[in-house]
Amino acid sequence: MKNPAQVVTWKRVLLASLFLLSLYYFYRAVSYRFVAPGRLGPPNPIGAGWYYTHVLFALPVLLGAPLQFLSELRHRRPVIHRAIGKAYVCGATVAAVTAVYMGAAGPYEGSRLSIGITGTLWLFFTLAAWRQAVNRNFPAHRAFMIRSYTMALVLVWLRLMFDLQDYLFFYVTNEDLRDSTREWASWVVPLVIVEFWISWLPQLKGDRAQ
């Protein structure tokens, strides 16, 4: 039987780790793209303003989302929980829409479909989570928020896979193919894991939705 205290401790460790990883890889991504000279890539018709907008609205998402999974905050400070939730929905909506646009209009043809699907799913999961909260269907709200946060962390998964690519994608020797594989894996693999945890495993166990 699971010890509730241990579950809470591991949950906090996981959220803290995701928070720190988000800050670290967010810093690296911004530094690489905006600080290092000549890192904006090939000429892009959408302009750098779209990148700045995406980064600006994604930042509160990465910073605020871990707090939303703390039961103490939901139960003791529901007003704060709702305020952070509204900021998350607004930030994620804009960040997802700009991601879809940048993916479709960007110069990297191999990334367009992957980025487009990522942004679309992130937008759908976010709005679905908001809708279920309004309807007070909190189990569904939680499930969609987990999915939304998983998509919000694509930056983290992508950078983490880049750092570990020699171990994860050793079988792909072509650099361009490895980049494409990493982009697809950065959202497909985490989403499959999350779906297995919140959907498939309970069904296999025969749990019934409350």
C-alpha cells in the first residue's frame, strides 16, 4: 500500500525538478536564439517579434504550472490557484497559437508539421482543461491540465533529448534525420507516457471514472 507522505514527497520532487529544468533549458534556448550572434537561423518572413511574443507568454506558463499541481494550494488558497490558472490559460493560448504560426511560416520545412501538431494539441488540451474547470468536472480538468503541461514542456524534452542524443538516437547517423527524429520524439514520447499513466493504465486495471 502506498504511503501518502511518500507520494506527496515524490510529487514535490518531480515538480521541483521540472521547474528547475524548465528554467535551465528556457535560459539556454533564449540565450542561443537571441543572445548569441547569428542564431536566428535563415531569413524568416515572420520576423523576430513572433519569437519574442511566444517567449513572453510561455514564461508564466513554465513558472506557474508546477504550482497548480500542489494540493495544498488548491485547498488552502483556491483564489491563488484560479488566478494562476487563468494566467496559464492566457499564456498557453497565445504561446500555442504563435507556435503554430511560426511552425507553418518558418523556414525549416522538416519542422513545420511537428511544430504545428505540437501547438494545436497544446491549445486543445489547454482550452479543454479550462472548459472542464468551468463545468466543475475536476477529474477531467486535471487530466487535460497534465496533457497541456506535458506539451508546454516540449522545450524541455527537446533540449534534454539533444543533450542525450548520442545515447537516445545513436542509431540515427544522419544529422538532419536525427534533428527531425528528436523533434517528433520530444512530444510523442512524453504524451504517450502520460496517456499510458492517466488513461490506459486505469482502464487496464478496471478503474472506473468517478
